[in-house]
Amino acid sequence: QVQVVESGGGLVQPGGSLRISCAASGRIASIRIMGWYRQALGKQRELVALIRSGGATNYADSVKGRFTISRDKAKNTLYLQMNSLKSEDTAVYYCNAMLVGDTRDYWGQGTQVTVSS
């Protein structure tokens, strides 16, 4: 198993920046993919960005060029740098981990990001 805990959410003005983090513990060496998802009020959870163990990344079209996902393996931490934030980025952001040989998804409790003036 692996445990993931998000932090760093908050209130930011439109056009601003924010970095959220996800600390992982447990079977770190078995992590195959880590990602960020978000769920806005009344909407389904959607993929924001993911990073594979080899470093390849994928982004939702809505955040390409504005968000950057990265992983510091030495600190067992996943990051999401969010720039040029828009009101539509307001959501609860969830960290996700998938392990080699394990079909389960591991989720954190989420961190609220609110973009508002």
C-alpha cells in the first residue's frame, strides 16, 4: 500500500500562482504513476496531470502551458505548480498513486484551491 497526503491549497486571485504538494509514504518504490485530479462543485472528478515513473507527463488540455507536474523522488513528494490561475480552476485537488502489480487507486483527502478576487 501507499499513503498520499496533499497540502498547499488556498485562496488565490485570478492570474496568480500556487503550488500544491503530495507527500507519499509506504511502498514508494512500487509507484508506477502519480497524478493530480480535481473535482469542482457539482462536477465529476477529472484528470489534471500525471507523471510516470520514467518521468513522462500528460496534461489535460485545459491546463497545458499553465500547470507543471513534477516529482521529487528523494523527498517522496509530488508537486503541481499552477500559474495563470482562472476561476474555473477552483476545485478540490486530489493526489493519486498507482502501483506496479496493484489494480487499486490510492487517493489523498484532497486540498481546496479557490481562485477568486
